Amino acid sequence: MIYLDNNATTRIAPEVTSAMLPFLNDAYGNPSSAHEFGRGVRKTIDEARENVAKLVGAASPDEIVFTSCGTESDNWALVGAFESKPGKNHAVTTTVEHEAVSRLFDARGADVTRVAVDHDGLLDIDELRRSLRPETAVVSVMMANNETGVIFPVAEIAKIVKENSDALVHVDGVNAVGKIAVDLKNTAIDLFSLSAHKFHGPKGVGALYIRDGVRLPSMLIGGGQESSRRAGTEAVHQIAGIGRAAALVGDLAPMENVRRLRERLETEILQKIPYSRLNGTSDTSRRLPNTSNISFENLNGESILARLSDLGVCVSTGSACHAGSRSASSVLTAMNVPFSFIMGSIRFSLGRYNTDAEIDFVLEHLPRIVADLRSLAG
Ligand code: PLP
């Protein structure tokens, strides 16, 4: 298998599995227990919190609260932001956010200004500034787009928001962490979401960074875990996993090889395959080092995905299936990708375990697959 779908999820690193296993076997103590057995387990949670804090450049481990996933972190940040600003129901976000953010706003019936992106997927920061109002409770902007890899200048955005309003700033960092550097202490970002399974940790565990001094109401009511910010006995094996994964991906050096492989893949596809087009800025400093979203004119991404899948190659399309019919990706729609290209998109998202031989394999087969499908389509 050749796995090029790392923005969907990543392989659990073997080091991470090893760090989790003791808590699925003998080390089953409750971290809140006062005895030595429980205290040993507590130590693992403390270490994990330190590792995650370091990974995102938090000023203190106390700013990290463990959650069940990126979605929970996003939901909690936004619901909490509204509740901490009574009487304010306006939010500013973008047209390309993940559903964990965009649908939460819909579900709450919030008054939302969605700032548009241009053809390259880049944000108009002046429009964002103009969207701020006295009743804006929260501004939520993703750090990197999961479909195109386009990076938003979140530190600059947070500064602008703070200069022009008293809104809280939330950043969905789920698809950025482990791929590019994050240094929250040097920004004005208040809330930042992350999820372990996107950086070689297990599924079902994430974290929310809550800047010191920001008070969010707890979403879960119960015991006093996580300094009374998120009740429920800690999922220790999961937390051990996110902690080990955070230590692992803090070293960004392997991402340079990922970037090199991605450059080869992208450049050669665009050169070798006629009527192919990059979705997202060609300025690679403004795109994740692992992601290429490429459309093939007048083709259906699903057919390409199926042919690649037959060869053991895993990729994604941006389209979503609703009641048996396909609709275009909302991200590519927001970018005004031309009609003849919008259904033919494939997202290649590479990871630390990919090799040159795997990229060679894709480059050998993809041109033929596209040519075949085009000849079938007449
Ligand atoms: N935000 C972004 C940008 C994502 O890419 C994802 C997952 O695809 C999420 C949030 C949700 O994360 P989780 O799967 O951990 O709930």
C-alpha cells in the first residue's frame, strides 16, 4: 500500500503504540487516585501535557486541556467563546473552514460573517478586519486548510483582531500541527485546536490550548478532572499516545524530505499530464509541505481514486457524497475553481513514512490512468 492520505489520518508511529500499551495492560490505575499506583499514571498525563505544550509553543502546560478529538476542541472553543461573551452573537470566520467549525456556527444560529478566499485559496485580511464589529464574540480561522494545504497567517490575523476588537481568537490547527512550526506564546491567539491522529498519534484524543487568563465554561459537567475544565476520567492510554506523538513530531526535520517528495510529485504531474491544474497557491511558502490538490479537467476524481486504489494507492477527492450523488468540494467552490475542473480533484497528502520509490510508482501509473479515463470519456 502507498499511503498518500495523511491529511485524513496518519499511521500511528510504532513509538506511540509502545507508549500506549502499558495503559491498556497493567497500568490501569485512575490518575485521580491518591495511591502510588494512581500517581504513577498521573505522571504520564503530566508529561504528555508538557510535550503537547512544547509542540505548540504554549507558555505553560496548564494551557493545554485534553479532549476526545479535534471536533470536540473546535466545538468547545466556539461554544465557550460565545458563552464567555454574553450578549454577543456575531462571529467572523472563513468560507473554507472544516465542518467542525462551520457547522457549529450553523447549529448555534450565530450571526456569522464568512470572509472569502481568492482563486489561490488565500484570505483577504482587509476584509476580515472590516468584518469585525463591537458585538463580535469570536474570530475562528484555520491555520492550514485540510484540502488544499493553504496556510493562513494566523498570528497576523490574531494581532489585527486584538487591535480592532475584544473578540476571542480561535485557530483550528488540526491539519497544521506536526507539519509546520506553531509558536503560540508569541501570538495573540486565545484558543487553538489539535488532534493526535493527524500527527501519528491515536484517534479519539485531541487537545485545546486555552491561553492563560481566558476563561471557558466546561462543556462536560462532573468531576474535577483537567483542573475542572473537562470532566470525565482521563483516557490515559490515549493521552500517553498524544504525548509521545507530540514529542516525535516536534522534530520538523523529516518534513523537509516530505516537501522534496511533494515537489517532485506535484511538478511532474503538472508537467506530464495535460489539462491538470494545481488548486491552492503555487507559493509553496504559503502551503503545507505535504499537500498537493490537483484537478484533472473533465474527469471525475472518484474514477481516478478508484483506479489508484486498485493499485494500492490511497488518496482523497474533495467531493462529498450526499444521497448517492456527488457534490463539489465546498473549499474548491469557495475558491471558484473552474467548472470543468471542480469534480476532477485529487488530494495527495504525504507523510513522514513516504519514499521516493512510492512517488515513482504514482508518477509511473497516474498519467496512464488519466489518459485511459479520458479516452473512455471520449
Ligand atoms: N479541523 C480540521 C481542519 C480537520 O482537518 C479535521 C479532521 O479532518 C478536524 C478539524 C476534525 O478533527 P477530528 O477528526 O479529530 O475530530
